[in-house]
Amino acid sequence: MSGAMLLSAALLLTAAPVTAFAAVKPGVRGGSAPSSAVPSRQTASASPSVGSSSTAASLPAVTPGEVKAAQAMVPACGCPPNAGEVVYALKQLGVTSLSLKLLVKRLGKQVGTFAFAVLVVSLSKKVAKVQKRVPFPDYRSKSATTYAKSPYRVYEIYGTSLGPGFYHWTWKYGITRQLIPAERPERQLGTCTRFYGPQFLLNRRCTFRWLWIGVGWLQARTVEALYTLLYAITHQGRCPPGMPACV
């Protein structure tokens, strides 16, 4: 698979979040809104506007040919703009090379496949270089062991602009293992609303959606980091505005 095709696949992933990874409902698409419709301090996301409820969807399969293409995209010189980020991410995850098999062994089939696809696409010379390192979780950390079997959710807080565009503006990604999961993202909706301005938002407020529901701190933090990395490489290398340090 060519670098351009891999990039297209990743852009589709930004529009179709993983679930247990959440599926996208039919409806208006996101993109770059006209300058008059977007507050000057933020950039419209490439993701479509969807509600917080969702149905299940499958991630695209990664073929042996894609594995070979991915490995070929990491030359010894480290030429791809985000090669350093990928090397760092693999080290944090305890994986010795950009290998689908090794990532699946570490993270499970679903999260491992998603990780492989995102890391491959981030190596394309067609994407932006990240301006700040996107922190990936350390597989050796105490939390990775203590909460290895704990239920987690990954969420996205976002706003939807007023019509006619109805653009999707990502505020931040996060994780929670609270007994009442919605409490954590709901506490942050006011900050998101103030940032974008209620006068620019559909229903005058931000909302949230679940991107992944599963088990394990390491898996949840990895999914959060992957979405953040995808956002950065498609938004001039910047993190979402609610994540100035990426985490």
C-alpha cells in the first residue's frame, strides 16, 4: 500500500472512531469552515459531527503488504518527519519494531491494529510534523499493572458549529474509569463551551462522545494518544486546544 493510500486510510479513521470503537452516523461532514464562521483561535476538525451515542464498527484489516510498506517507510536515516515520535511510542509500548504482530501481542487485536495503522500513517511525508511530543503510556508503569483488568472508556469533547457547515471542533481526548463514566467529561464541557463561544456552537454548548470502551489502562491511554497523534498530523502538528501539552 502506498503512503498516499495509508494516509487516506488514517483520515478515514479520524472520521470513523474505533469502538468497541464508535461508528459514525450518516450526516453532515466536517472540514475547514469558512473563515467567517470559525472563531479565529481554533481550527475546524476533519471529523464529522456526531452525537454521543453510537453503534459498533470494525477497524479495517491490515494486510501483510501493508506491514511491509510500513516497515519500508522507516529508513535508517529517520527521514520521515515523525520518525522520532514513532520510535518513542514503540519504546514506551515495549515494542522493538513497527510490527503489527508485536503491537497486537502487547495491546490486543483491536487496539494493536489501530496503533499500527496510526503509526504507519504518521510516517507519511504528506502529514504534518508534530510540534510537541504526544505522550504514550509506559507499559512498565504501575498503572499498567494495577489497572490491567479495569474497565475504561476513551472520550472526545467537542463542539459543533452553527450551520450551514456544522463543523466538528475537537476540544480534547481523555480517559475515565469512574463508576459513572459520564461525570468526568461532563465536568469539562463548560471550559470547552467558553473556549469556542456559545454563540458559535450548536445548542450553545459542547458535548462529548465515547470513542472506545474496553479493558486496561495501557490500552485506554494508547487509544487516547493515538487519537491525539491523528489530530496533530492533520492539524498543522498541533494538539487539540484542550490539550496544550497533549496530555
